[in-house]
Amino acid sequence: MKVFWRVVLVIVTLIVFVVGFVGATVAFDITQPSVAGSSQQIRFVVYKGDTTASIADRLQQVGLIRNALLFRLWARYRHLDRGIEPGVYFLSPGMTMDQIILKLQNGIPDVVKVTVPDPLRVTQYPSYINGLPNFSAKTFLSITKTGVEPNGTPLWQKYWYVEKPQPHVVWALEGYLYPDTYEFDRTADATTVVETMLNELGYQLCPGPASQPDAYIFNKAQCKAHAITVNGQNIFTAMEQSYSTTDDTLALYDTLIIASLTAREINSYSDAIGVATVYHNRYLAYVALQNGQTLGDTQGYMGSDPSAEYARDTDTPPTNGKWWTACAVQCTYVDPESFYNTEAPGQDSTQPSANHPGLPPGPIAAPVLQEITAAAAPQSETKFPYFYFVSDKCGKIYYATDYNDFINNVEPKQYTGSC
């Protein structure tokens, strides 16, 4: 009998020991960090549809917690299994399991994703920039209009590839804020947003290594030395040749203007080279006229409907948020005084009409790389002798060499197409 009670006592002692050990281990894993004193920040992504189990497994894999099963149990106790806001969270191995759970439970990601589509004008950007508590649309628009940061820094001095505002330019940074998907820290303000987008344009032109993507953008010589190529040619060399200047900043500016006109006309990036070449041919016609020569029959007018829409919406911003609506009357009669309206004078002498040949004062929207490269290195006028184009209802582009060809053979196709 004594032996029996001794066995019972041993078993009970073992049970108490195991329970105590497990309890102590659980308490340790919950209250102690994975790596005590660590200040390392790990970028942890919670995806849409993630479960507590999948999150726990990844947390253990990257060394943020010791025990995925315990995390799941403790997360359920903390009611974290009700769902976590998707996004990017910066977590540290120096955080306890409880601290990690509480941060995820708070549901406020450290990084906010912002997607700005193309091709927009800067006045449209604020409606796409959501979730940044310190972002001010008013400050953003002030910076993009003047090109000057709130602290008084002119951005054309900070970024060598940004042109100083030219006469008649309304928005100094129009065309420079690259459309893309960005991940901003929640503390980002309007200045950070603008600079990030300006940086991205630089990355597109002269990308640095993955470890330092901005390695070349702030130095003109370095940027040119590491620039992308177009048709096997350095893009800056191509732009200099296309726009007859050795001023790289000006060459890029003219490229962005034609790229922006192109961007507002095409539905497919594959059409960028054709449309950009038409606008470039018209630009060459304007240059020829300044030298007493004739090229084509456009009289140096760009003839861009989107430029007229830009002029109209600049004068009277739409209150319903619908920018770029088609002209209700002929675009040539929309704000004839605006230098942005590049339409040719109208035939109706009773109507005031535009009369500003050549390029508009600046870009009208922000193009992406496909449109920028097309405008940087358009086809030669001899190989692509078109000065007119129109798209049908499906977005297919048709080209014409002169006005008669346009009226008789191309314009009628504008209203055709079965998509």
C-alpha cells in the first residue's frame, strides 16, 4: 500500500512539474521577445485573406516569434482571429508576442500603398492619395503649382532634371510626378510625396542598383552615364537630337510635353511611338516655319484636343471631379487666349479661336516610360510622314499625311469600329 501511494506521489509530482514547466515556458514565450534588446525592424506584410495560422507561421519563419501554435492560441484569446487589416507592418524581434499581437490588432499599417494611374494632371493626384494622416492636398497643390517646397526650396535647384517654370506655365511640376504604385510611411507629408514621385522619374531615366536606386539621379553627369537606352542609344542623347538642343533639362522638358500629349490620346502603349511621332512631326513643322521653311500643311500647330481640354479645366476646374471631358464645341474655340490650347484657328470668323502654334508651355499630364521613350526617340519624318491621326471607337489609330488625306480617308473612321 505504501508503494502505491509513493507511485501516486511521484506521478502527481511529475504532473505538477510538467504543468509548471509548460506554464513557465508559455509565460516566457508570451512575455519575452524572440531576441531580447533587438532594435531590428522587419517588414512584415499581412495579405488580404490571411488567417491567424498563416500569419503565425510566417512570424515564426522570420524569427519574430518562437512558437506559432502558442501565437495562434494567444491571438484567439486576444480576439485577433477576428481579422487583421491588410498592409505592411514594421515588427521587431525585440517585441514580445503580446506586443506584436496588440500592434496587429490595432490594424493601422505602418506603410500606406498609393496608386496614381496615368495619365493624370497634378490637380487629380490628391484624390488618389488616401490614408496618409499628414498629407495636405492644399500643400501638395501649392508645391506642384509653384515648384517650391514649404521651406522655400525651389525643386528645380534640388533636381537638375526639373525645368524652372517657363512663361505661361500654370503648374510647375506638371508631367514630372511619375505615375506608379508607391508605399509611403504613414508619417509622409505632401513634400515627401512630391519628392518621392520626382525621385521615381529619375529612377526611370537612370536607375541605380537595387541597394541604392537613387545613386545617380541627383548628379547630372552620373545620371547621363547610367541612363537607359532607347533603340540602342542613350536616352539623353536621343532627346538632344530629337529636340535640337544640348540642354538636357530642356530636352527632357520638350520630351515630357509631347509624351503628355501622346498619353492623353492612346489606349495602348503600343500606339505611343506612332502618335508621338505625329506630334514630333508637327513640332518640326513649327521649327521649320521659324526658319522660313515649310514642312507639311499643319502650319506648326500641334492640334491637340487634350491640350484644349487642359486649358478649359485650368480656367474652370470641374466641380464634379470629371476632368478631360470632350469639348462641347470645337476645341479650337475653348479658351483661345490660353497658350495651352494648341488647336489651329477655326474656320468660323465669328468665333474667337486659338492661335498658338508650337508646343504648349509645359506638359499637360504625367506620362509613363513607354510614352517618354516614344517621345524621346520618335521615328523620322521621312520614315513616318504622318501629320494627322484619329482613333476609332475601339481606340485603333489611323494616320494621314495631309489634311485632304485626313478629311477623306481617316476622319470618317473615327466613328467606326466594333470592339
